[in-house]
Amino acid sequence: MEIRSSYQNQGQTLIIDVGTKFDFSKVEDFRNAYDKIDDDVAHIAVDLSQTEYMDSSASVSYTHLTLPTTPYV
């Protein structure tokens, strides 16, 4: 299953569905799913509801997305 992304709430929420297996082979697709998002997006949700397996490379990518960022001045 491929990583799928969709928008909800009139384009304000990006949903990324990683499927049943989230491993190194899907890391690039995962990053591409949120790399160029619309300016209207206020929230990103990662759907892990069907995920049965996640390796360390995928969990690092997921953690990178969920960590708060500090803008550079």
C-alpha cells in the first residue's frame, strides 16, 4: 500500500495515511507527502490506524514531523 495524503476541513488539515507497513522503503514518500503543502494547512495528521509495523527509520521520520520547530531569525 502506498502512502496516501488527503485534505480535510476545507484544506486546513492534511491527512497522511501510511498504511499497514511503515518502513525505510516508504520514508521518502512520507516526506514528500508533507514537503510541499498548501499555505492554508494549519494541521497535519498522520493516520497510523492500520499500521501494524514501523521500523526505526520510519519512526525517526515521524518524530521529525511531530517535533516542534523554532523559526530561524
